[in-house]
Amino acid sequence: MNDALKSFLEGLDSLAQDCESRKGQACSLKELDELRIEFLGRKGKLAQSMGQLGRLDATEKPAGGKKANEVKQCITTLLDAWQAELSQAESGRALSRFDPTMPGRRPWAGSLHPVTLVMDEICDVLTGLGFEHAAGPEVENDWNNFEALNIPPEHPARDMQDTLYVSERIVLRTHTSPMQIRSMLKRQPPLAVIAPGKVYRRDSDLTHTPMFHQIEGLLVDHNVSMGDLRGTLTAFVRQLFGARTEVRFRPSFFPFTEPSAEVDISCVLCGGAGSRDGSTCRVCKGTGWVEILGCGMVDPNVFRSVGYDAELYTGFAFGLGIERVAMLKYGIGDLRMFFENDVRFLEQFA
Ligand code: PHE
């Protein structure tokens, strides 16, 4: 063996020893990484020694290369073992800082909005009675929102609802009643649908907001009578407000129903007495009744506009405001509470 090979091999041996002697220097994974770069990096010590390989005789190169590979393997094994030791120690330290006796932190649970809760409950009751769910757009054309519902242009009934216009013939729907039209245009009787959703009116004060929620109901078949309407709505409000709720139908007017009625229920606060603890009930103002919905028998003109035979079919429709029901159910006095989204208010419905 000539001197060049000898010193090459010795150099590699001392590299391995050097690395072995540095164990104490690697106290953290970061320091160990630095050591790995120092020895095995692209410009590290091993790479430098390998650079000398070119100076050996061709016959000696295989022996030199073999040794270099052995040393590389040896250093890698060493560093890997230290790494395993160190990472175990580090996770041990992290665990010792973890105190399993500390009280847990309760995750912050959200809650459904009261309008959503009431909407869901109303839909559950009505689907339980056999109504199917229908959905449609909040941006509606004039024909669906008014004309087909027996509200022609210039009809004074358009003043009942302060309409928000998108363009001359396009409105933000002022009620869910256009869903009656959309449902009937889609299919033939018999049909029983409900359509919940947002509606818009140019109105804003203590008891009105520009957007609120309604749910519409429509049932069409042969021989549907006012008695069916009464029976259905009585069952509905009793499921919603309790079996002892009294129901009263008052004559009213809507262009799309004839006859029309408004439905009152016995006051949810005073139970119909009109007073509570010796003073006038603040919910029903002493009358014992609160208004809950509008309804009636579908006007034959509405059937005509969707191509139903008004001689063959009759039907009833009803519509109610969700916020109003939520106020009565939860005893909320101010409509604006629903829209301010104060967390302290919303949390109470969790
Ligand atoms: N659309 C009416 C309103 O918004 C409610 C209603 C619906 C009345 C269906 C009768 C029948 O006031």
C-alpha cells in the first residue's frame, strides 16, 4: 500500500472518530442537524475527503471508495441513533410540562338563531300534517308577486305592501305568496305545499324590519272547504303553542283569497284573561287574543291565472310571519333583537 492510499484511509478513519467524539455537542435536534451538515453536507468533511479520491492511483481507487462508503455509513448510523435519543428526550420534556390535572377548556358551542329554530319547528309540524316543502327566489317578477295573485297594476292592494323594486317589473318578493303561483304552475292538483323564506318590504320601525321571514301554505284538491282550513290551522297552532290554545277566525281581506280571514290565538302570556298580576297584559293589550296569521280560500281568479279549473278545484292558503311567532313563543318584546345578533341574546337559545 502506498503512502497516498494509506493517508487517505487514515483521514477517513479519523473523520469517523472525530464525529463519534462530538456526541456531547449535540444537545438538541437543531444542534444535531448542524453536526450532520458539518460531516455529511454537500461541502462537509466527508465530501472534502472524497475530493482526495481523485489523487489515488487507478488501482487504489476501489479500495478508497469502499472505505469512504463505510465511513459514511458509520457516521449516518451514529447520527441517526443520536437523533432518536434526542427526539425521545424532547417529547418527554414536552410531556412533563403538560399538566393533566388542569381543568379542561369547554369548546365554544354556537346555537341556532331563534328565527331558524321557529322556522324548523313550524316546518316540522306542517310536514307532519302532509305538506311538502317548496323553495323559490327572493327576487321575483311582478306577475308572480302581484298580478297572478289577483293584484293587477293600479290595484289599491299594492299599497298594503311597500314594495322594494329592482326594476320596473322585478321586485324583492313582498310575501311568500308568489310560491303559490310557482307551485301551481309546476303541477296539477292535488297539492299541499309549504314555502318558507325571506320577504322584503320598505318598512322600518319598532315592529317592522325591511327583511323578515314568512311561511306560506297552500292546499288544492276537489272539495276543499273552509272547514278543512279551520281544522288544519287549529291543529297547527295547537302543536305550536300547546293543546289548550284557543283559536278565533276573524273576517279579513286579501286579494288572492275569498273569503279571507285572520287567525287569532288566545294570548300566550295571559292565557286569554287580558290581565296578569292585576295589570293589563302587555302582549295582548288586554284583549286576550293575539293575531298569528292570514288565510283564506284560494280566489278563483288565482286558479285562472295558473290554468287550474276553478269549477273542479278549491283550495286554501295561509301565510304567517316567523319573527312574530318567535316573539310570542319566547316572549321577546323587540323585533330588532333578531337582527342585531348580540351574542348575549343568541346564547340563550343554545
Ligand atoms: N301574503 C299575505 C301577507 O303577506 C298572507 C297570506 C297568505 C294571506 C296566504 C292569505 C293567504 O300578508
